[in-house]
Amino acid sequence: MDARLREIPYNYTSFSDREIVIRLLGEEMWLLLDQLRAERVTGRSARMLYEVLGDIWVVQRNPYLEDDLLASGSRRDALVDALRHRLREIEKRRHGNSRVQQLLVAAGKAVDDFERHFAETARLRARATRVLARHTRRDNIAFDALARVSHVTDATDWRVEYPFVVLHPDSEAEIAPLVRDCIELGLSIIPRGGGTGYTGGAIPLTPLAAVINTEKLIDLGAVEELTLPGCDRPCATIRTGAGVVTARVAEAAAAAGHVFAVDPTSAEASCIGGNIAMNAGGKKAVLWGTALDNLVWWKMVDAT
């Protein structure tokens, strides 16, 4: 079967039917579908099964639909009832075919998991809000679709999973407690600045991920001349927060008569934290070195 075949409706993503079936039903069920394709008569049962998978998939890949169903129990129940109705119609038409029965069992489990997901998500959101609000303002804790869509990818445009929550801490002091809270909640942690990277480092790979957006950490000091260990003359230094935009640091350096070595093409959007994490360079780095070559001191939060 063509690996890029697309019969599942509402699939506006780059995932093929094969990839979606494997995610929702498992690889064994994809192989069963492949075998049954040659035995289709009207194709009605296959179409109904793909409609079930399409309904589940479009909700999983669209946080706006997910939020709408979380907010409306009646709509959620109507959708789940429609999914189960289609499976019952397939059962009526299977004529004792045991392979179709295996598919129906797997699809029924997928529908059960889909229904259960909403209650589990609501409970975890409530718990996460209680835990995280101990160390940051509630409006810094974002579960809404816009926040999740805005943090699903970086400059690569590679999309795997939507984050469970996006955090916008107001200060450096909030970071360590929030990291501990995320560990307590069982969430993977992804720090993110401007999201301009091309390495995929800011992309969630699990649905239980917390993105900590550092763009509010914009403390920017003045250029200071300091004699550093191992140096026999003063060197120009500047202290910045992780969320300071690269170009603002370059402007501060230029105003003091210096050159800021880190010069990526994303300077007007990238942040210093990301420059350090990725060891950013640019055309000036040929003369003056990369981010790590010019890093004097930094403070970071580890998993302990």
C-alpha cells in the first residue's frame, strides 16, 4: 500500500494515513487494513472507520477544537456517540470477519481513550494550576489554544506534539520553583525564548510538556569594564536576562563603543538565552568568536 495514501478525512497535517493509524490503533492494525483493502466491496465500512479516526485526529491536532469540547460536555458526548454509532454500523456489516473484529476492538479502545482524555486533561489542568500558582501569577499559566499553537514549533516548522502548558514567568526568581513544580507534575520541561532556532530544541516531543517562555526576563545592565581572571587588562562586559533580544545587546555595546560578537541573522527576534544554548555565531563571530567564546558567567537551573 502507498505509504503516503490519504483516505482519512479532516487530515490537514503532514501525517499519512499509515502514520495516523499507527498512532491511534497500532502498527498491527495498519497491516490488517492493508490486507483488507483488497477485499473491499462497497468500501462503506472502511470509509466509516476512517471517519472515526479522522474525527479523533482532527481534535488531537487542533487545540481550538479540543478546548471547545472541554468546555461543552454536550458536544463532547454527541461526538463520542457518533463515533460509537459508526463502529456499530461496521459491526453489522462485518459478516463474521475476524480481522474486522480485531479492528473494531482497537478502534473501540481508541474511542474510549479519546473520551477519557478530556476528563484526564481537565483534572491535570486543575492540579497544575494549583501547583504552579504557588510560584507565579495565574495569568502566567496558559493552557489556551493560542498559547499552545504558538509554542508547538520553532523556525523549523516541525510539529510533533502540542505542549500541555505554557509558562510566562515574570522574573528569574520564579524559574527554579517552577521547574520543581513541573517535575512534581511529571511534565517534560522546554525552555524557550524567541523560537527562532533551526535545531528543533524548543519542540515538544510529548503531550505532557511544559514550555517555559523566558521572553519576560529582560533585565539589561550597562556595559562595565571588568578585569577578568587570567586577563591583565579590563574587558567590556554586560549582564543580561535570558529573554533580552540579541539586537538590544548589540545596540548597548555599540553605544559604549564596542562590538557584540554574537550576530545571528535572527538578531531582531532571537534572545540571549537561546544564543547561549545554541552557541550562536554570525558573520562577526569570524573575528570575535561565538556566544560561548564570549560568555563570562551564567546562572542556570538544573533538574535538582
